[in-house]
Amino acid sequence: MLKDEVQEPPAEKVVPPRTSVRRFDSAPALAVVATAAVAIAAYLWIFAGGHFLNPATYPVIRSDGAGYYAYLPAYLIQHDPTFHQFVAGDLHGFSLASVGLSLDPGTGNYLEKYPIGEAVMLLPFFLVGHFIAMAAGQPADGYSRIEEIAAGLGGVVYMILGLWVLIGPLRRYFSGPVTALTLLSIVFGANLFHYGTFDSMFSHTYSFFLVALLIALAHRFYERQGPISTAALIGLVMGINVLVRPANVVFGLLIVLLGITGRPQLRDRLRFLSHRVDRLLVIAGVTLLLFLPQLVVWHIATGHWLVYAYGQEGFNFLSPHFSDVLFRFYYHGFLPWAPIMILALLGIPLMWRHARAMLPSVVVIFLLHLYIVASWSTWFFGAGYGHRAFIDEFGLLAFGLAALYASATTVPRRIVVAVPALAACAMATVMMIHYWQFTLPAGGASKEQYVQILFSRL
């Protein structure tokens, strides 16, 4: 090679090509469309129809959702980032603690413990509801019934979008029917549907959508040999994801780990990225730029740029609650209340054959995320239907479930897989409806109560 020749960056082929899945596949699309129809109908039935709730008294915006949402009326209606007017206005019926506000003694301003990212993602829904409320002559203070229902639709839409985005990455590895069954299973065999409808103002379906989008972009990045436009999009998604939940930074490991299944792949990855340092800088720069609003929020409230807003709710990384988080019934652990994820975890080793490029990402991110969740003082994540922290990574765990389904190639194997899968979906859905009817406590139930409630009349 001549001295002044420029060596081409090494190509890297770590993912199945998208050309193999360009044909429109009706099965996954129909599964998502059907889920969307059921979810929208359920949401409107719950909050607009009031079949078992009183729509005049049961708010869409409540609990943690009230804290995530509070930025929108405070900033855009009251024009007060200090939250003084919000507090003086009787907090719209909330307490300081329930909405996540605490008074900072240094500045005299109020610190909102919940990050601002969900409010950013809810902005279009908030604006639509606000303008409709004004046109309808309702008090458009951010908490009219129209505004609440419009805002809550955000969780429904982001759940549906997350499922739609997942079709592409799953179809790189699996057939259309397997992809469709996997999507339906993670919706109805766990608590994703619940947090996309009944508790749609919690942050987890928003993270679910962003992680699904990150999976799709990571595949595009390596398939197209690292275009700078895709790097910018990855930074955009990562920035918003961290803005929604700072702990979601762990999902950035997907960009590094995708396709590394041995030493040769690791060596090739390092060579590949060494020729694209500018792409890595773009990802990091855009991520930091998108996180800037949170830094400004913290600085207004406390005078400091970096703040741990959760106060006494800290971490003990030397004593994680692994068994409680995974297996406990009360308070709710992960697997008893999301039984389809037992099959997803069992299917992870089978990814070596069916979705090898995704295997390191799924294993490392799940274990690291589990460690972080288990080390938090509020490891059970408070009241709710099931353990909601893991909804954020359902897009990753879907590959383990799909690998299990894809391995069922004979009739006996299909029966062995189908029976527990159907049972898991039935159990999760029945318990969800009991939660909606308030016959299942918000903290979960003991094993005995679980069985009793499961087989009680709806």
C-alpha cells in the first residue's frame, strides 16, 4: 500500500441484513393493530366510560404519574419552574410527597424528584388536550378531565409504537408467526398492557418504546457500517431515555455489545469503532445535549447542576435483594406477576442458535439492571401491578421468548411451550383485571392470596 493511501475502515457484519425482512409480514402487524384496538378501547372504557370507576373522581393522573406530569402545567400554564404557583394552587389536590416535590432550603424553590423526560414525551398529548379543553369551555389548568385523558393516551400510544418498532429487529432473526406470538405474549403475559392503559402515566411504557427504538437503531448502525446520521439518532434516543429515567443509561451498552459473541468479534468491534471515533463522539454529545434540560431543572431548584433527587431512597450495592426482586409475591417481585418472563429467561440460552448477535446485550443488560434495581432501598418500586421496573427491558427479553418459541419445531415441543405460555397469559390478564377491580392489593399478595384471587370470580 502506498504511503499516502487511506485505509478503508474495516467493515463489520454482525446482524442479519434487513433485505431478508423487507417483505411486509402481516402476522406481526396484525398482532400490533389488534393490541392497539384492545388497548385504546380498554383505556377509554376505564377512564371515559367509567364502567367500574367513577370518571368524575378517579384521576388518570395520580401517584408517580402526577410527579412526572407536573412539569407541564407548572412550566407551560403557570410559567413557573420554581413550582411556587403550583404549590400555592393547592397542588390540584395532591400532597407535596405524592407529587414528588420537596422544598430546597438553599434556594427556597421546589425540587421535583421525578425526571423531566416523560413530560417532554407527553408534550404533544398535553397540547392537544389543553386546546380541546379550552375549545370545550373547560378550566384548562392541565387537570380538566379532557386534558387528563389526552395526556394518559401518551402511555397507550408509546406502548403501541414500541411493539411496532420491535417488529423489525425481531424479524431479522425470527419468522412472522414467532414474532407475532412474542409480541402478544409480552403484552398479555406480563404487566405491559396494564402500564399502557390503567397506569399509563407511569414512565415505563415510555422507556419500553425508547429501548425498542434503540434496538432497531443499533442494528441499523452496524448494518450500514456506522453512518453519522444513525449515530445522531442513537444519541437522541439515548438522551431522551436517560431523561426519562437516569438509570436507563445501562441500555447504552447495547451499542457496544451487539454482535460480540467471542474474541474475534471483540477484536473486530474495537477495530471498527477505532475508525469511527467521530460517531461515538456524536452519540455521546447528542446524549449529553438532550440531558441538559434535566441539569437546568436541578440547577433552578437547588443551585447545583447534579442532584440526587430521591433523597433517602438510596442504594446499597453490597446487599442487593435478588431473590425478593425476582421471586417474592408480597411485595411484588418480577416473575410471579409477569409469568411469561419465566419462559423468556429460559429461552435466553437458545438465543445462541436463533439470535446470537443479541445474546450478550440481553444477558449483560438484564443482569446489570437487575443488580441496580435489587440494590435500591425501594427495590419493589412501590405500589402497582407487578414489578414495573423490568417493563423497560421487555424489548430485550422478547428475544429470549422468541428463541424459545422458535425452538418448538415439532408438535410435542409446541405443546410443551404453548401450554405454559397460554397459562401465563391467562394468569397475568386475570390478575390484572382483579387489580383494576381493586380486589388485588396494590402491594401484591401472598402466595395463598394469589391463588385465592386468581381463581375467584371476576
